[in-house]
Amino acid sequence: MRAQGVGERLSETDARTVHVAALAALGREATAHEEFGRAAALAGELPCPAGAFAVDEAGGTDWTAAPAGFPG
């Protein structure tokens, strides 16, 4: 992950959160849960609440449901 390699912690948190959503949407719930824990831990280390807010929002989303207007 590029963000991790260059130390962009907030970008890395966002990227990990999106990765978790993709894993969950693909039905890989166990891996998604594990990766979500990593994203949450990383967000908790940040000096600002932005990463934690994004992780909290993602945690309350059903990533297996099709968005409105999409076949599911």
C-alpha cells in the first residue's frame, strides 16, 4: 500500500477502511473483520479524529447490501 510506504497515516487509514468494505462486499467477512481491527487501531494512533470518524462510519455500514439503484 503506497500510503503505508510513505508514512501517510490518515491516507493509510482511509485505504484500509475501503479495503475492508471491498472484502466484506466480496463475502470475506472474517478477513474484513481482521483488517477492520487494523484500520481501527491505526486510526486510534492518529493525533486527529478524522481517521477514527471514517472507521466508525464504515463499521456501521452493511457492505453486503447492494446500493440503491444497483442490481443485488
